[in-house]
Amino acid sequence: MAPGSGWSDADEGLPMVATLVGAILLARATAGTELSEKILESTHKAVTAPDGARPA
């Protein structure tokens, strides 16, 4: 763990992995629908946006 942070380097990537796995599971569960594409597109925008920026 980094001194004073309570986080290790590996812990910092866990929220991103959880977000991506969740998006894939939801997209597969809704496969063949407009919602499936919307889930993937909005997740892509969210995870590639600069820190702190919300996708439009």
C-alpha cells in the first residue's frame, strides 16, 4: 500500500474492471436490443472521459 493512502496499486484498477465487467454482462443480457448498444457506448464514454468529466 502507498503510505497513508490505504490503497495499493492493484486496488486502483478494481473499480474500472468492475465497471467494464458489469457493462459487458448487462450488454450480453440485453443482446440484440438498442439498450445493449447504449450500455456499451455510455460505458465507453464514461471510462475514456478525462478524470472528473462527465460524458455528454
